[in-house]
Amino acid sequence: MTSPLRVLLIEDSERDAARLAMELRRGGYAAEITRVETAVRLREELARGTFDVIICDYVLPAFDAPEALEIYRQSAVDLPFIVLSGAVGEEIAVEMMRRGAHDYVLKEKMARLVPAVSRELQEVRERSARREAQTLFQAILRSSPQPSAVIDRDSGRIVNVSDSFATRLMGRQAAPPGATLFDVVSFSTPERIEQLLARGSGTALYTVYTIDNQNRVANVRVATVQHQGTTYANVIIEDVTEQHYLKTAFDAVSDAVFVISSHNTLLYANRAAEEIYEGLYFGCHVSTFLTFSLRESTVRLNEQSYEVRPTPFRFAGETESSTILTLRNVSQQEELIEASTHDALTGLYNVRFFEEALTTHAAGGRSAVLAMLDLDFFKPINDELGHAAGDAALIRFAELIRDVIRPSDVFARVGGDEFAILFPDASIDDARHIVRRVYESLEHAPFHYDGSQRLLSASCGLGELRPGDSAADVKRRVDDALYAAKRSGRGQYVVV
């Protein structure tokens, strides 16, 4: 089942646009793509306001991503802005994120696009939900002053009430002469309020009272006031019924939600938060349960991965910011991304990811070298020691090579005992040096299994991408070199 997705694509290449559409379709999106190439067209389409996501190439003939990002920011639309380019280096990417881009994806790693789009669309939905929740909170807080009444503590009589008290609790009628608080307001547990009045101060939390034949919930606060020799009690009835409805709504949210005061005390935690941390209570200091910094982007809790999203806000009348903290479980998402791009046995990239990386490099005309490797004499290991030993040998082989190659190299298992390495931005001499180190590592690290020991070896073909090469061209040439290495006795490499 596909999900509709309206994409505003800033891209001058029809081929790249078609590849993007295919990647979105693979990821489950039925993309409706509007492609623009100029600043004027971008402004026109943003004015229509009918898109779900903006995807922007970094360099176009008429303008570039920074200019597009500035136009997007001026439009004040809440859409994910994702940079997709083969030319974005780390410094440029960081600068784009600082200016307001939500993510960047290299065209050579297009598999990251769909997860990035899905994540940012979810964040848009959550930002909208948070804005709605904050608006609701503000509407409740600003609607009117809390109903309050001044009570003569000696007689219990009502001396005066606020307009909001008269409006909400007495139907705009004046209190009868000599009426007490309990004559006017029907509390389910009046003894709690009597105790507060006798004590002269305190709060009765979550007190049920009845108005217009409906039960409501309030926090009843009492403070003592002395005036001209008489002691009065100021009674404030803070209706919190709506907060209970909000709590029910937040408890239905799968993400863990915490509301943390400007003094780092807990004001609220929904049910999902309580499932992560036991023993939470109103007013507890965050240091008693939070084991991580709010500056972290992801954390591990109870063997699960969570995205950390702190949102600063201010309660009415506050001068310092409080925080809505959301923890979103991303364990399943991480597992899906890992499974779609990696080999389950060795943890290396899989053949699909490698083919896309090689195709991107070839299409972009970037300098790179391709190595194709086969683990020599793999069948005897399987036949003599068993398939479990064969799996262990493949894992060990992968580990030895991974320890030698560069972090930027793309190392993949492309078949049963077949492997490939793409050396980006490398000369043939650079790659030859790394391959020599691979062979030295294999010679000095025997494979041990169930009391048996043997040296692992590999046959390898090595060749660089030439101008005009397609992925198929360089693979065919390097594959021929690999078989030449096998015919020469294995345990060696051939350069073409």
C-alpha cells in the first residue's frame, strides 16, 4: 500500500528526478512531483501551499540550495526541506542544517532518502500536535481569572466572590445573605475543605464538585488573610477538569511525553513515560530519573533506542522556559534501515546498496577504484568443517578486511563468498596500497574453528573507474581481472 506524497523538487536533471521518484516509490510513496529550476518558479509554487516536502539539489544552473533555503524560510511554511546532492561535503551539509535545512542526503546514498522523508513528515505532524496542545493550554490559562471567594474564618460566611466565581459557580447570582461556601458549592468530600479552612492554608488536589448536575474536578487552594483584626480565608477553586481530558489524550500518544518546569521538576508524564521510568511523581527533580542530557539526539533506555526531542515553552506569567520532552522509540525504524542496506551475516553493506553506490559514482564521473574479491577455498571449509564454520570464516574474513580499509570505503558482500570494495576519491595506487595491507592481514591472522586452523586467502581484481565508464563496464573489467587472479593460482590480485 502506497501513501500519497506531494513533492516540490528543486532539480535541473530529469534523470535524477526520475531516480528520486523511483526511490520514493520503492519506499511506499505515491509521489506527485512538481519540479522547478528557478527562484521565480519556487516562489510561485510555495505560494500555492500544496506540498508535503521540499527536496533540493545543491547546485542548479540558475540558483543554488542556500538561495532556495532562504526563499523557503521567507515563505514561513512548515515543510521538511531536504538537500539531496552529490556535491554536499560535511562542512556544507552542517552549514545548510544551521541555516534551517532539516536533513541532507547524498545521491550516492539514496537509500537514506525515504527514512529521512518519513522521519521529517512525522516531525511535522508532531510539531502541529504540539502547537495545538500549547494553544489549548494557553486558551485555558488565559480564559479568565480563577474563581475565588473570601470567607470569614470565624463564621464560615462568604464575604465576597470574584466575577468568575459568580459566573461559573452561582449562575451570575449574588450569594444569599449568611451563605457559607458549602451552601454555594457542592463538594463530594467537604471535610477536606473544612480541614483546609481550619488549618488556614494548603491545597486539596483533585477535589470533585458538582455544578449544573455535572461532576467536575478542581484543585482548591486556601490562604489566610488578616484585615482589621479579622481573619479571612481566600479560597481559589482551580478547575482542572480539562487537564484530565488532556491527560487522557496524551496517554493515548505512543511517544513518551514529559513536561518539565523551568526549575527542572516534573510537572507531567504520560503513560508511555511511566512505562519507561517507574516511580515518577509530580514535582520530582529530573535528576532522579533522567540519565542523559537533553542535548543528545538519541539515547538507549531499557535496550531500546529513543529520539530525544526537547521543546522549550513558557507558561503564562513565567520568565524562564519550561520544556516538553518527547522520547520517540526508533528501534524498529533503525532495524528496518539496517536490514534494507546490510548483509545479515557479516553486517557489511548488501549487494543492492553497493550497486547503487557504484552506479552513483559512475554516473557522477567521480574518481574511484573498484575491487572484487572472492574468498579462496571456501567450499572445502564448508565440506570439511560444516556450514557453521563456513559462516564463521565469512565473518572473520569480513572483519579482517574491515579493519584495514578506510571509513569512507564501501565494503559489501555481493554473493556467497564474493565481496566488493569501492574506494571513493582514490587513485589506483591508493587502492593497491590498501589491498596489499589486506593481504598482509590475511597472512598473519589464521582462522580458528573447533580446533582446526587455516589461513584465509583471497583472489582479487582491481581497476579504476575511467571517464565514460558505466557501472557495468567497470564491473566487467574488474571481474575479468578477478578470474585472471584465480587462474594464476589464487591468493593474489590483478590490476587492470
